[in-house]
Amino acid sequence: MSTIELRESIHRFIDVADDRILRIIHAIIESEKKQEQKSAPQWFYDELDKRRERHLKGESKSSTWEEVKDRILNR
């Protein structure tokens, strides 16, 4: 079933759904909104982008996962 077909099917269902079903669907939507709000703020992603660019240009020091593990284990 395509996304368009799914949306149409859901719209038709909602048009005839009883109060209980509408409340359930509403709770799902609200839960999704809260999950989206829990993502990191935009400044965090901006900083990651800056650090990634510095890394790709060789302007920052980086380590492999193995090097990091070795440093931690050898402390």
C-alpha cells in the first residue's frame, strides 16, 4: 500500500471513527509530538556540522574507535 493510499484509508476511517478511537489516535499523535521535541536543539546540530567540517579538512585531531578504547583501558 502506498503512502497516498494509506493516508486516504486513514482519512476515511477517521471520518467515521467513534470518540474512543479518536482519543486513541489523538494520544498517538501527541506522543509523537513529544518524541520530536526531545531531539537535540538546533545549535547542537550546527556545532556537529562545524566539527565534522574541521575533521574532514584535517583541522582537528581525531582517533579511531580502537585508539579511544586503548586509551581508556590503559588509564
